[in-house]
Amino acid sequence: MIVKVQDDMKRDLMFGVAPKRIVSLVPSDTYSVAALGLGDALVGRTDYCELPADVVAKVPSVGGTKNPNVDAICALEPDLVIANQEENTKGDLEMLAQRGVKVLVAFPKRAADGIAHLARLARIFRVEREPAVRELLKRAYEVIREAEDARSKLVPLRTFCPIWMDPLMTINGETFISDMLDLAGAQNVFVDRERRYPLAADLRGAKPLSAEKTAGRDTRYPRVTLDEVVQRAPELVLLPDEPHPFSETDAEVFRALAIPAASRGAVIRTGGKDLCWYGAQTIEGLPRLRALVASRRN
């Protein structure tokens, strides 16, 4: 039986048999493949694929997410390469496709999208009917529903979550991280803020380029100033350890601002995986994130 799926670039992919040799170019997908019981099928991963530690220790790296070694990937003769539109570069993925490698590209912008992607992987690998996988997916959808139900009954904490320090960069509402925050009961204070081009328009109020000149550019990650953070008055500041490893020195910068989060003692360094790894990680990560936000309500 042929399994037909559509990836997040709206491309149809056909699978006559389940892939047996998988290269994952996305840390969260490496984790998800292992969670589906397919760790032994992984033949390649990136330098940033850290979990599960016992699985990735046995799998050779093919480089970084932005600079994988295409020759090394092809030498592994994968049946499937799992990639992400945002984490991996278009040129590398096109090069793989041109060399006859089947590439599945994901681009979830919501926690539920990440779970749907996990279910799509289960279909591709033909394990969706296995009891352990059925239970995994059932729990995944329950975690989302539980969070949505709880979120509907509370007033969210106004939250600032940067992803880079220099320049200071954050996320708007069209991102996976922002949706995770919302589900956890934390309202992204920059939900409506688009990235402006050039940098001077983002940070110094210069006239931005027109929509025609910026067509196709990603506007979901605005560069912001500390003054803007003060104006948005967050009650909670979350400083993840990835993609940028925010330090205690960074935390002190925000604790010195005239914002409610600083006066409440709610400038917190936290793990980034629960915020930005989609798929199987969300099953454990979202409840942890909800608990973290709840602990700062009083």
C-alpha cells in the first residue's frame, strides 16, 4: 500500500514502503522519531540533536542545522531526510532533492501543528496502529486539549520571551513559541509586533522598507529595544537557554528594568526545549511550561 502525505511546503510525498534509513536535520524530529520507537532507523543527525542521549550517541552527525554536509548525507543513502523550513537552509534542501533524496519539510507554527506532524511521521513509518504509538498520540492531543481548556479559564500573564540578546530579538504571534506561551497561560507582549527592515527601522525608528521590497522576508522575529520592553510592561520574563543561551548576566539586565516582572521577581532563566521543540517533546514540555507560568502568578 502506498502512503501519500503532504509536507508543510504543500508537496505530495509518496511512500511505497516505510523508510528504514532516516536522516534528521531537526533536533525535535530526532527526538520524535525515537519516541515513535524508530531510533534504530536513524542513520544521521545534526550536531544539535541532543535527545534522547542514548539514541543520538549511536548516530553519526552530518553537521549543523544550517550547514549540513550534503555529501555525507547522501553517502548514508537515506530513504528519507526530515527537515524544517526555518531551521534548515533552502539551498541545502534543494541540493538534496536534486540528488534524488526524498526530503520531508515541516514548518509547524502551533503546538497542535507539531502534534499533527508527529502523527504524519507515524503514518509514514507505518507505526500509527501500534499500541505504544496510539497511546503516545492520544496523550499528545490530550495535553493540547487540557492546556486549551485551562487557558480559557484564566487571565494570562503578560510575558516577554526573547530569543536573542544582541541584537535583542523576540517572537510575534505567528510562531510556535508564542503559541506554546499562550497555551501555558502566558500572553506574548509582542504578539502584534512585526520585524521591520532594515535594522535601523526595527531599533531606531527609521523609515522601514516598503512591503514590496520586503516581500518574502520573515517578519515573525522582531528586533526590539529595552525601551519597548518597558513600554510593554511584562509581568513575566522567560529567558530560554536556546536558541540563545541567556546567562545570569543577561537576566540582570531585565531585572534592572522598570517592569512588573522585575518587581515581582519574575525574570526567570529556563530550558528552551519546552518552548521551541515541537512534536513528542510537547507532551512533556507543555505541562512543565504551564507549571512554570502558574508558579509565577502570585
